[in-house]
Amino acid sequence: MKGTFFLGSEQEAKFQVREMEFPPLGPDQVLVKNYSSGICGTDVHIYHGEEGSAAVNPPVVLGHEFSGIVAEVGEKVTDLKAGDHVAIDPNIYCQQCIPCRMGKKQNCERLFALGVNVNGGFAEYALCPATQCLKVREDLDFDVAAMAEPLACAIHGIDRAGIQPGQLVLVIGGGTIGLLMVQLARLARASTVILSEPIAMRREIGMEVGADAVIDPLHEDVLGRIREITGRDGADVIIECVGKTFAVDQAFQAAGFGATILLFSVPAVDARAAMPLFDVYKKELRIVGSMINPDTQLRAVNLLNSGRLEIKKLITHVFDLEHLEDAIKMQMSSESIKVVVHPQITSRD
């Protein structure tokens, strides 16, 4: 059983494939044979030595967006059996701290996550609490099933944005999350969904998965294009999915009266953006954040099982365990949307 261990951002060789040994299963544990594990923006942050959702202590197997088949179950596990296809919810909460007790488990003071600070999906097998495994249809593509975690995070963001039927929604950024947000905004019955994205390939995919219109913010005036497309002076809901100050500036510029601005992306820890305070006052803008996926994983699995979302178009590159660093670099490039690792395939060299 092999796994690719992250050795630390300061190391010259940041990853190493190692043999893994697993202890006997605990009564409430499940051994999962991993078939797909997505590269997340959090993995990119960790690669660069930045903060993830929880503390990272190398050596550790990263990969918190993953799916597979149950290989073995502990003696007290009754809801799962060997052969079940599952998607993994990586985030585990203490249920005891003040945020957990106040219904804000996403802010858990002792949050830990599979594939962040304990071994996760960039391995042939993973040891998981049974509570974190959700069954998916056996005919559901493993790459699609692995998208349950990012989709669950996006659903929480959509909940926070509070889209109402008939509203105009602008999504800034056409990466994986932005293209999920386009689709979720349509399901929330937005009247018009516009995607702002500088990369042509991502704009094309945006139209294919449900955007009503796209804007190239490098060569077009965003607010002017919104007026041209809709006759409106700004959007009702703006969903920022880039994590850079220029995108936040664009969100404020595109906000109509009474708009909600969802700052969904994970920025650098020290990132700062100027806020047009008079616009916040005069337009009565509502600014919200969104953190991981509290109680939305099952909804994500239900949506994936339903087939109502276009996921395969978002997956652009596949790598094996021995090329994990290449996979992370590809995820950082403008050539990709979603990059996945298939732990069961052999090296392409």
C-alpha cells in the first residue's frame, strides 16, 4: 500500500512515495480503497507553506477531496459494508468547544481534517471514521464523487449568499468553485447568472455548464457589460472565487443597491483589500464570508447522485501518486480547471 507523503514546504523534495502500514481497524473505522482525490486550493496553500483549514504537521498524506470503495469495516460499523462506494467528508469537529455548541462547527477550535493534518486521499488506501463516509451510487464516476467536499463547501457559500428567485448573480472567477457556483446559482433560481473570468477556456466551459453570459474582465468593463446584458446597474449577489484583492475590488464595483457580496475564496493569511465605505453605507451592501462545509456534505452527495450538475467538464487533468507535485503545479496553472489524482494507476513514466 503506497502513499505520497508531504514532507514540508521548506524541503527541496516536498513529496515522497512511501509504503504505508495500517493498524487493525478500530470498531468505528473504515478502510477505503481510494480511486480519486482532487487537488484543492488548500493543497496549493499548504505546498507554499501557508495555512490550511487545520494545522499541517509533516510528514503527512494530503488529499481531502476523495472517493473510493470500502475495503473493510470495523466491528461496530453497521451502515457500511465492503464494496460500498463512498465519498469522504474530511472535516471532523470536537462538538465540545464554544463554536460547536453555538451551531458554528465550521469554526471549531479543535477542527482536524483527513488529508490535512492526518493522512488522507493521496494514497492507495485511507483509514477513515465511518461517520465521515457517505455512500454514493455505484455507477457514479469516482472523479465526480470526489467533488462532494468542494461542492459541499460551495453549497454552504450559496446558503450564506441567500440567493432569492429572480436575482441577478455575478460569479467572479471561473475555476472549479466558480463553475460550481454558476450551477448552484441556477438551481437557486437566479434569473441571470454571469461569469467574470479572464481565461477563454474557462469562459467557454462556464457557458457550457449554465452561465447566461460571460465577461472578460481584462478587456471588458465589467459594470458596463452587466448593463449591456441585463439593463441593470449592478448585480444583486456577487460571489468572489479568486482570493485576490483585484477580484474583491471588482465585486464592490459590480454591486448593485442592496447587494450581497460573498467573499468565498481562501486568500493569503495577510491579504488586505480596501473597502468603499460610502458604497457600503449608501447601497446597504451585505458582506459575508464562508468557511468549509458544516452539515452540507450529504446535500452535496444527493446532488451528485441526482446527476443535476455538470462535473466531468470541470476535470481537465489526471495524475498518478508519483507525480503529485506536478499535479499541484498544474492546478496552479491557467491550463487547468480541476486536477485529480488516481491513486490506483501506475506511473506514466
